Amino acid sequence: MYIRRLFILLITSLLLMQFTGCVKSKKNELTRKRKDKTGLVIDTVRTDTIFSLKDQELLPVLYQQRSGEYRGLCYQSFQLAKLLVLSDLKDPSVNSQRAVIVDIDETVLDNSPFEAGCLQGKTSFPQGWNEWVSLAKAEPLPGAVEFLKALQQYRVEVFYVTNRTEDQKDATRRNLQQMGFPVKDEDHLLMKTDLSSKEPRRDQIAEHYHITLLMGDNLNDFSRVFENRSPDGRIKATDSLRAQFGKRFILLPNVMYGDWESAIINYDSKLSDKEKRRLLLQNLKGY
């Protein structure tokens, strides 16, 4: 009996030593030594072994699909939008027909299943995007259908201004209508043609309508002043227009993708994943 207990103790000790060695080895793979300003040797995370870009996209997609906080932000945005429209309707100085301009993707339609599919299949936009759009299966953001239907009752026109392309117009209209969104006619669904900037399309609407609100998930949905700017430039422009947010601009949450990310990688989608990761890490602000 004594020998048996001794044998079990020996095996247990060997297993613990092996496990501890594995953990230490794994830690060494993910860290490297450096000296701080005082000369103290510390561990720092190695940027060449940190999570892949695909791994980093997992939490944003889950946040959109599985968090109550995301739904709450959407409800909050559309409730505020409704209050602003009702307030604008009381303004006697407005003589022209009122209109609200909305983006589509991540503003009224949820494309997180496409992003999840990219993660599962290890692909990325634009691969598979046309196929996803043609399915016309994107579901509404929480509160979106109710808000846009209410605008009909208030006799406020709804214009969808999107950077989906003209060849995707039929599928996009079908998707919107199947989900209950009001689409008055072809002129109220403005697709991307030769320019990514939405400013000319917004100006075209403003020639004939009083723009009560603009809604989007990207600063570029509001003004050209945000376009092709560095992260600092976009932040500076946002601060300069702070009075417009919650008054004329309604910004929906989207942490999955956007020009905020493109600005960090200098709008260069051809960079390698390693180089993109380096730029992303460089923009982190620690303590």
C-alpha cells in the first residue's frame, strides 16, 4: 500500500511539472523581455504572436448579436430620433417637405450574420458580399422598422442613401420591403454609382426637402468633412460638430467595421495582416 501511494505521488508530481513547464513555455511564446526606464526587466506582449485579425473580429460580432447593450443603444437611437422629428414638426419656420436620410447597413439592416460567416469560413469582405445581399435576409436593427413606419404617419419622407452598388438595388429593396421598411419608390433608394462619397446624393435631396435628420453608423453618413481623414482628424471634426450629434446627426453603434478602422490603417486595404495588426496596436493608448 505504501509503495502504491508513493508511486501515485511520483506520477502526480511529474504531471504537475510537465503542466507548469507547458504554461511557462506558452508564456514565453507570447511574451518577451525588455527593460523599463528604471532598468527593471519586465514582460511585454509580442505583437507577432498576438491574436490574429480574425480572432479580434469575434467579440465585435458577438457584441452585435448577443448583447442587450447593443439592442439598448439601437432603441435609444431611434427613440431619440423620433423625439427630434416630433420637435421639428412643431417648427413653423419650415416651409418645405421634411425628410429623414438613413444609411442602410448597420443603420437599419443588420449584417452581422455575414460577418459571422466570414469568421467561420475565414474569408473577408468583399468575398461573399454579393451572395449575402442577394439573399435579402438581413434583419432590421431593433427599433428601426417602427421608427421609419412612424415617419409615414408624420408625412416625413424617408430616403435610403447607401454605398451598396446599383446592381444590388433590387435585392436591397426586396430585403427592406420584406422586413417591413417603407420604400416609396426608386428615387428614395439611392445607391453608390461612381463616387463613394454620399455628399452629392445628400445635396440632391436637400435641393427639394428640409432634412430633419441624418442617421448612420459611420461619420461619413453625415458630412464630407469626415472623409479620408486620419483618426485624429476625424476626432477633431467630430468635436467641432459636437452640437449636431443628438440634434441633427444620430449615430448608430457599429464596432465590426467602418472608416474608423480604415483611418487607422491609412485607408490601405492591401496591407498584410501583420502590418495592419502593427498599426492597430500602435494606436492603442495604454497607461
